[in-house]
Amino acid sequence: MEVVFHLGAPCTDNDLLIQTLLKNRNRLMAEGTSVPPPGRYRAVVRDTARALKGHPASEEIQGALLDAILDDFDVERLILSDPRFICINRLVIQRAQIWPMIDRQTAQLRALFPEAQVEFFIGMRDPATHIPALFKASRFSNFAEFSENMQPHAVAWSEMLRRLSMAHPDCPITVWCNEDTPLLWGEILREMAGVGEATALEGVDDLVEKIMEPAGFKRMQAYIADHPPETDWHRRRIVAAFLERYALETEVEVELDLPGWDEGFIDELSLAYDRDMEEVARIPGVTLLMP
């Protein structure tokens, strides 16, 4: 069996990916892929992983776990998604690291299904907007308290992914930039589901609809209906063109007003993030999806 762990990151797609896959639950089940509702597994997966502490689950424990998650054991691919699989928002970034505990936590997740082929999926985000978003989603009201000991200028996704890849060299890792997600949505869905480009999925425009003016979205749908794109690349070009004209500023632009974060500092973080993606693309075992 193949097991997909979608780790988030927190404050990226806000569960829309798994919600869209759930729209295709029956269709994917016919192909051997199970997309259970998050309420059936998030607590039990975290509790079981914590109890096992990285020790391989016995057949009895695996059976009980699958019985809680699945309606039918006859599946070839299982998709599990939780932005808190690794940790709570406050602990995502510590000092100069993203997910310092990812080695241990993913080892615990993998131990739940020791004979399975495990894959990890991660949406990345520019620290210049990610850190403020994590703060906003946290229980903290004081940014200085929230960001104590953080070193934003030194944070690198590539460093975390190298640690993850070294800890699980036989586990494929698929990543993408949150900023590119509207253009990659359909491809991300298919990669997670393990289906090819020929498989038609519902909800391939769910994210675009959220960030585009309603009139512009309707025009884009009409255009695609009249001029069906033959490839993902062609579809991305169409979506990009309509987003350029009809994107909702409130959805695509992030206003930052944090103490000590002036425009120059924010630009430095974003530039470092762009350069970091060049490093990510070179990590063995990591697939970086790009428009």
C-alpha cells in the first residue's frame, strides 16, 4: 500500500486541497485511492504515533488504525492530510530552522505503516508572509513574544528538506511554492491522488475561484469550455492570464505591518526565498512542482 502524508505547511492551502480531493472520493476509490475525511484520522493518527514513539506498528495496531480510517481495506493508496502532523503553528519555525522536529515526527508517522511506500507532500511559503500568517493564526497577541529566538533571515526550506530526505531516503517528497499554487492546483491534486493527466478531477478551479473576481472567473470558465487546453502547461497559461486581469487584490496581496519589518527587510526575505528554491530543486529525492 502507498501512504501519502500531506504535511501542510500550516497557513498554506488551509485544508482546501483535502477538501477538493474529497469531492473526488468516489471516483478515486474506483481507482484504489482512498481519501478519508480528516475527522476520521487526525486525532487517531496523532495519538497512535505518539504512543508508538517511532516503534513499528504491529499488524494488530495497523488493523485497528485502518479500521478507524477506512470503510474498505481494499485500497492501494491512502491520502492523509494534517497541517499539524509535525507541530503546532508556534513551533513551525524555531531559530533558523523550519520544523526542527520533522525527522522525529515523520519517523513516527512512517512507523504507523512500516511496510507501506510512504510519500510526503509539502506546500512551502515565503517566510516574509509565512511568519506573519503563523503569528496571526496563533494564540499570541504580541509579535515579539511569538517570534522570540526566530532568525527569519536564515530560514531555509532547503535545509529542512535535506534533513527530511536524509531521514527517509526511500520516501519520495513532492513540494511546491504556495505562491504558485493557483497555477499548479490540478497538478498537485493529481500528484497526491496518484493519477495521470488524463484523469478528470472535480474542483481543479476551487482555489482560483476564491482569488478571482466572480465575473472574471465566469469568463475564464467560458473560455476554457470553448478552447479546452490540451496540456497542464496550456491551462496554466490561461489561468495566469485571467488572474493577471481579474485577481482579487485582497486575496493575492498581503499587507505586512510588524515591528522591525520594514520594506527592505521583507524584500531580503523574499529574495532569499527565491534563491532557496534553486537549492530545493537540486535535492535528491525531492520533486519541486513549478508552473
